[in-house]
Amino acid sequence: MATVYGIEYTVKNSKGEVIDSNKGQAPLEFIAGKGQIIPGLEKEVEGMEVGEEKTVTVKAEEAYGQRNEEWVETLPRDQFEGIELQKGMTLYGQSPDGQTIAVTVKDFNDKEVVIDYNHPLAGEDLTFDVKVISKREATPEEALTGQVGAQAQTGHCGSGNCGCGH
């Protein structure tokens, strides 16, 4: 059976700067084995028990991968018409197969814009302070859909006022 973990974490980059944390907020919940968090962290959390804490360094290969300089592209500025560009900003677009993709604006001038398809943390070893807040078996619906909190569709809505046609 699949396991749902709820974790509290703080993550630092290779310079020791805190780049994300959910301490004092709702735990991050994920279903083990579904690829919902970076592989290196998932591997370390699996097998931990509720209340257990540890510090884990995840190498770039098991986090967001190594940087690939082939994923940096220079495009004509006119493709960005109407966008107030800033270095470091994230823009969202669609890949040819319809997936949402994020790119970072690396540089620009009057004629060209340099964008980077690498994840901003690509090439970084990350250090996590992680604590397991909750651990339980996934419901059959969660295991099937891969979504924490998924509910079975019963085919009716009770009062009939939900607008679903039943």
C-alpha cells in the first residue's frame, strides 16, 4: 500500500541561504513513490517515523538535475511584446505538447532576449532540515489518482443542488 507523508522542511542552497520553508505552515503532503517531490529527498524521508527529524544533503542529480547550457536560448525581442522584462523574472509558456513551462529571463536588450529553460535550482546541491509530521496509508482513491485527499466519485450529490446534473 502507498504511504502518505506530511513533512515540515527548510531547504538551503549550496551557499547556505534559506530558499524555501514551510515551518509554521501546513505540512507538505505527498504520496511516496509517485514522484511528487525531488527523488533525493523522497528517498531519505521514506522509512522515517512521525516526529523524526534529520538534515539531508541532496546532490543536484537527485534534485533538479545539472544545468544544461543547451537549454539557454536567445530569441527576438518582438516575441516578448507587451511584457515589461526584468532580469531574473519567470515567464510561463506552453511547450509544443501543451505542457506549461517556466523560463527565466537571463538578459535582454532592444533586439534580443536570453531565456533559460533550466530550473532555477539546477546544478545546486540542496540541504534539507526535514521532520515527519504525519505518516499514514493512502486511501484507495489517493493510491489510484496519486492525489492526496482524492475522494471517490459516488455518482450522486445528495441534495441535487450542486449543478452536476444528478
